[in-house]
Amino acid sequence: MTAYPQAQGDRQWAEQGCAGIGMDPGSRLVQCYEAVRRASEQFCAPLAIEDYGLQAAPETSPPKWHLAHTSWFFETFLLSEFLSGYRSPWPEYSYLFNSYYNGIGEQFPRPRRGLLSRPGLEQVYAYRHWVDDRMRELLADDNHADRLQVLQRTRLGIHHEQQHQELFFTDLKYSFSCNPTNPVYQVCEEPAYRAGETSFPSAWQEFAGCETTLGYQGEGFCFDNELPPHRVLLQPFRLANRPVTNADYLAFVEAGAYQQPEWWLADGWAELQQQRWRNPLYWRQQDGEWFEYTLHGLQPLRPHAPLAHVSAYEADAFARWSGCRLPSEAEWEHAARNCPVAGQFVETGIYQPVAITGTTGMQGMFGSVWEWTSSSYAAYPGFSVAAGAVGEYNGKFMCNQLVLRGGSCVSSRAHLRSSYRNFFYPRDRWQFSGIRLAKDMEQLLT
């Protein structure tokens, strides 16, 4: 099995991910653009033609739509604004592949994206390559009057595409899971996936109370929701040195906690009753044994692997049942600040969390699973929305969602940093979302 990206040169640029690329007019940004665009198509290579239109739930999107929308983003926010004389050969795509940008115009309804059998796949690829050719022309113009903004928007578009690469995997997994034949996206023969696993012992890492800075402070790329950096006061706390494993959570399931309302927030209990949740998404019990549907097919549940695909309601209930709580995003970022961005990412070619093999310190802070926090997704003090439609990227979603931190096994390593803020509704389960426990110091002294 060949891990992403297929070419060694692609890996170099994808791993750098433009996070540290400056605004000089050199070739690094162009090479990164090319590598990320190729990666989206490489990820689609194992698909059958019928797979490209799958959309099993309103919150998911078909692979073909992701391919087109990421191209629409470059066309809309770069070519239409900055390439002299540019006119789209397919003006109807502004409606079909606009996700949520009201400043651009109306959008085709999200729940019905799976009905877009036309344009066909061949035409969508033609659209991608058309956009790529014009982007090369735009990026080659070192003397463009808006050169700095062109480069900044290109970096944003690259990271936007990496977000959609992750959504490609999570959306496809959900759609495949609805097929009773348990489709295999790709057979995994990696030793790390096939080998027996052992559990990294769980322990508490202590953090003293302090005043710290929350938010991005570097010179490279970040999203606007990571800004501005600001001071926050932390009380003493402890954080588990690894994410919760399947075995940890199985004890919660087998203790009957899904039938015990005392562990659940009111909204969580209502959601559980309505959706008839009895275990994490993709867990299946057959003849008394637990299995998990993965992109590598239906597999026996791996007890030592990090738990994935739970809602914030389930995460919170498990934490209460364990006598713990979820960390705040400030606690998580403070704990992760000096951790290397190392772990299991999409570059490994293993699209399911595997056991964490570290032995000391904080482990699994990046990769494997996104970790729910208790923090509402809200603007940082002093946050301001960028002018124009591009300002709709993050700011308008700062309501009724919770922050997740760390990244997952289908995130690009280059896309992540300690200040990165992911966000989903507390009921959402189709992402690779997991749990890391926290405790107040007072709890540990009693």
C-alpha cells in the first residue's frame, strides 16, 4: 500500500503544507498548491464511479461535490477577483458548488447535493484542471498589483482544500457504512494496522495554575478564528496523558450508561432517546462480539485504539461517569503548546485510529482523533470578521457549537498546530471525534 502522497516530492510539499511559507514570490507556494490539488484526486483513485455521488446524510457531501467545491473556491476568491479578463466557462457552477457564502449568491441546497448527477465526473475533473491552469497563470505573475493578497488567498485555499480532504474521508465513511455489504475503501496492509496492539498506560499530567496566552502567535498561516492571541487565567488542572480507548469506553457501554440518565446532559439524553444511541457510531455487536466499521472494512473492535466517532454528549457523559470532565480549549492548548505535531495523520495511509505507542509524557495530542473540549465555539476578544464574502469562512458559525482540538487520522499533519480550532455541533458523530479526560486539582486531592 502506498501512503499519501504517492510521489516523494508531493510528500515534501504536503507535509510543509504552506504553514510556514512566507509571502515571497518564490515557487514553494506553487509546489504546495500542486501537491495538495493532486492529493485530492489521489484520494479518489480507489473509488468506483458510483461512489462519487454518495450522500447518506444532509451534513455529508459526495466526493464529486468536494472535488468541484474546492475548485470553485479558487475560482471565486482568486481567479474572478485577480486574474485579468477571467470569465468562467461554467457560470452555473457559482450556484451548484457554493457551500454557504451568501455574499456570493444563492446555493444549491446542501441536503440535495447527491442529486447532482450532472455535471458528470469527467466534466468536474475538466473544471478542476481548467482552474489549475489559470491558477498557475495567476501565481506566475510576480508583478501583480495585488501579489500579497493573491498569495494569502492561495494559502487559505490550500488549507481549505485540506479541510475538504478530511471531509472526503469522514463523509465517505458514513455513506459506505449505510451499505450492508460493508464496502472497503482501501485494504490496509500496513504492519502498524495489522500488528497486535498494547495499551499505553493512562496517567495524569499535572499543570500548575498560570496566566497563559490563547491563540496563534507565529509567523505562518492560521485561520482567523485563532486570532487574536489573548491572555487567559488557568486554575491548576490535570490532563490524561492519552485519549480514551475503545476498551475504556466499552466499560461505559457495558455498565448500561446509555440507559442511565444521571450521566447525561438534558439535551444529550433527549438526543440519545430520539436517535436510539446505544454505542458509538460504527460499533456493531455480532454474536456477542464487538466490531467496528472502518474504511478498511468491518474489523474486530481494537480495544487499545483511541475511541472515535462519539458526540460531545457522549464524551461529556463518559467524563461524568468516570468522575472527570472535559478540558477547556485553553487547558488543551496550554498542554499541547510544547508537544511536537507528531502522531497518526492521513499521510500514514491508515484511515482508522491505531494504538498509541508512546511511553512517557503527553501522547496523542495531535492526530488519531479530534478531542472534544467543553468550550463553546465563540470569537476571541478583539476578533473581527474580514471584509467581503471570504469573511463568512468562520465567523458566522460562532454559535451553538463546541471546539475540538488536535486533528485526526485523516487530517494532514501540515494542516495542524496547537492553536487550531475545529468546531462541530455537540450531536455530531461522523467525524473522528474522541475524548481526553481532565480533572480539577481539588478532585485529585480528595
